[in-house]
Amino acid sequence: MTRVIYKEDSPKSHIANTDRVAAVTVIETPPVVLMGMRTYRQTPYGLKILAEAKVQSPSKFLKRVKVRFPDEEKYKEQLAKVEETADKAVQLRAIVHTQPDLTGIGTKTPSIFEIRVGCSDVNSGIEWLKERMGQELQIDDFTKPGQYVDVIGITKGKGFQGPVKRHGVTLLQHKSKHTKRGVGSIAPWTPARVQWVLPRYGQLGYFRRTEYNKRVLMIGTNPDDINPKGDFIKYGKVRNRYVLLKGSVPGPKKRMVMLRDGIRSQNKLIVEPRITYVSTESHM
């Protein structure tokens, strides 16, 4: 994280047009590669795959992932099937993979996931994907400064913990039998079973969490403008395009997060921030 100074652009604020200091999270955003598309049909049992098409990706690190890629002729057959069944499709998704080898986080195995394509017509969405098949998609194709996004991440893992730390139960008195850092009774005689609502020990942290309405303050293309003196602690240098999000995001450093359009930001004012200062002072 770092800090920025920007002009308050909310017209209803009592400190409008004055300088504000905000803590921001720096997220490195190397481009993802569009490697395929997939259409879905609606059934009584939910969405089912209707057709899909994949293209050979130029990344050599995809050999680490167990994914089969078709040859050129097979890809054309798959693409023809996608276009033929487009009228029956209710949803179109793009299949992309990350490029962690472009960063300095240490891992090289790409992550493959789907992105829903927002289009009024499935056929127009297919044509948009065909033009960009096998190419890189940048963060600029997804969002702009001033917009709001949702951040999906995995929180910090805290391992196996007891009910006091995991659920915040009160400590028993010091003369209690067997234990103090536990609950007094786990179940009655009748019904003779332990209910799921009872606070028990178990895994704490490493949960999937979604934080809503994180404002995009800046999208940068030059890493030298954001790298502090001595680099980021426990991360290193930023080597690709980056985005500055106001506030914090879940998870530790070097863990992948996913960004999506804000689903609760309909009433938010979209104004490009006027940033006057970005701190690059040493974090040591």
C-alpha cells in the first residue's frame, strides 16, 4: 500500500475541492490472454455448457496446467458450432489465463478462469471475441479511473484456532474443569446431538471474501512512477501496468485478486480523480 493526495470531487461534501490524503492499494495487473469462449444454455437444472472453442495459447507455461488445446482445423469446427448455436445461448463467457511469469511473485503456473461478456446480443459478443482471440487484454479494457469495482480475494490464513479466537466466546472462570478457552456445554441430553451453530474449533482465515465499491483512483502504465525507494516490502518491484484502489483489499501480498464491475455502484458518481501526489517514499 501507499498514499496519495487528491482533490475531493464530491459536490455534496463540505470539503469539496480540497486536498485529501487516502491510503491506496497498488495492484499489479499484467495482461491476461484470451484463449477461448464458451456459451451456456438455460435448463431446469441451471446453466449448462452449450458449445466452446479454444485456441492455442502462446504461453509456454500452460504445459503446467492439464488443458487440452485443439489444432487449427478443430478450432474452426468448434468456432462454427459456437456460431450455429448462438441463438440458443443465454450467456457468453470468455476463457482467459493469467501471466504470472511477467511479475516478480515467483510463480509461473497460470490461472484459468471465465469472464462473463456483457453484450446485448450473443452474436455481437462472439464477433468481439473472435477479433481478439489469442491476444492480450489490458486493465484499460476493463475499467477507467473514477469507476467502482468489486474485489474478490482470499483472506489471510490463520490456521487451526480455538473457539475463543475463532468465534469470540467468553473465557470461563479460572476454576473451570478441563478447559477455560472453550464453551461450557456442547449439547443437551435431548436432543443428543451437537448443532452446527455451536462455536467450535477449526480453520480460521483463508476464506473467499468480496469487498464492494472500491474506487479506482489511477491506472498507471509506467512502473517507475509507483515503485518506492527500496521496493515494496515482501513484494519487490512492480513491472507491469498497475491500478490504485482506494482502501485495502483482502489477502496478503503476492496473492491473486479478481476485479469485477461494481454490482452495487449504480448510484455512485463517476468522476475521474484529480491526483496531485503519489508517495514513493521508502517503506523500510
